[in-house]
Amino acid sequence: MSDQQAPVFQIQRVYLKEASLEQPNSPAILLEQESPTVDIQLGVNASPVADGIFEVSVTATVQTKIKDKTVFLVEATQAGIFEIRHLPQEQMNQIMGIACPQIVYPYLRGNVADLIQRGGFPPVHLSEINFQAMFEQQQLQVQQQAAGEDAPRIVTQ
């Protein structure tokens, strides 16, 4: 028998941690005929809860505007509690930065679309996300900062 214990990766729970819908310019903005612009921001966060237990959350912010006025603003955070044990740190980072968000994200997509539709608007469907590419980009930025390199800049005169 080996002294090393088998790796563990289990989903304990997936839940909607926070959700809000704001319509600061209603009802007047609802009478506008112009199509709104849509801005979507996503973020991933992972934090330890207990020994071998982690919360991984994905946050979406969806803001629609007509000219400079907000039609609606939705902020939602979907989270999951995961048991992750007996993995090397590099694999832990990948699991929490790629695998866990991939599990949580479909729930977030559904909740955001539902919240927007319940607010009286056509649903905004968040597109599929390549969490591996997102994770690799974040790792590259961390490495560049650690090496003292600045992000590439374009200088115009």
C-alpha cells in the first residue's frame, strides 16, 4: 500500500449567494425605442472554508444602457462548496480556477437570465466561457507582475 492518500474532489453544494436587479430609471426608460447597449463582466473567486473545503464563486454583472442612462443592472454571484484534498498545489489552483467555475457557471447563467426576464425584459443569455483560457491569462498576468514586467503598452505621440 502507498502512504499517499487518494485525491478527493466532491461537490458539496451549489447555491445562489447573491442576486440583485436595479432599474434606476424606470418607468421612463422603458418607453425608449432605442436599443440598449449591454456590458457583461465576470469574475471568479476561491477561498478556503475549512480544512479541505473551499468555496468557489462566479460573479456576473450585466448592465444595459440607453445613451448614458441605465436600463437595468443585474449583479449575481453563484457559488459552490467543494471538498478538494490530497492534490498538489498546482492542480488545486487549476481545479479551483477551471473545473469548479465550469460546474457553477451554468447555474449562474440560468439565474441571471431568469432574474432579467422576471424584471420584465427579454432574457440576456451569458455566453459560454472558456475558464481554462481565462485561468491561463490570469496566471500569465501574475507571472508578469512577479517578474516586475508591466503589461504591454501602446504609446502614441
